[in-house]
Amino acid sequence: MKSNKENDYQTAVIAGNLIVGSGVKITGVIAVPNQMEIYGQIEGEIGVKTLKVHLGGKIDALINCENAEINGEASGKLICENNLVLKENAKLTGDVSYVNMEMNVGAELNAKIKKMDHD
């Protein structure tokens, strides 16, 4: 049977991932096994392996993740068990726990921060 590359790509993109588009607002408890990309708005509680908040994206939540890359706005409580990257347009407020953090010029951090040990 011949593989259909477009269907293979769509399956790889969809499996275990969530994209919240611009103009979309989700409120609640969200569990994503792989990657979550935010262009819209999220309020509530998030458990995810990799979180990406894009320019224009906004989160106000309790966030538990392994890795996070923020280039939009995030507030609440963020627990990042591995790498936290704040891009040049990031605005992060609240309580932040992290193992490794990188902050680009232009990023705003107004939070109580705590460095955790990597297990």
C-alpha cells in the first residue's frame, strides 16, 4: 500500500497535540500529552509536555509542563520541569518554578521565581 504523505503529516500533527487558534477562548482543565500551541486564550488549568504561547496568545492558568516557550502573555502559576524560554515579546507574571530558563531581550518577567533542581 502506498503511503499518502499528506495524511501521514496530518496524523503526526494531530496525534497528542492541540492548537488553540486566534479568536478562540477555552476555559477549563486541559490535558495534552504532547504539544500545545496557543494563538488564542486559555483560562484554567493546563497539563502538557511542551507549551508554546505565540505572539497574541494569552494564558491565565495553573500550568504544569516539561518545556515552555512563551512569546505572548502568560499569568498564573507556571511549573516548568525542564526548559523555559521567554522570547522577545513574552510577558510572564505570577509564580514561576523552573529548572532552566532563557530570557531574550525585550521579554518581561514580573513574577515570584523559584529555581528547581533537575531530577
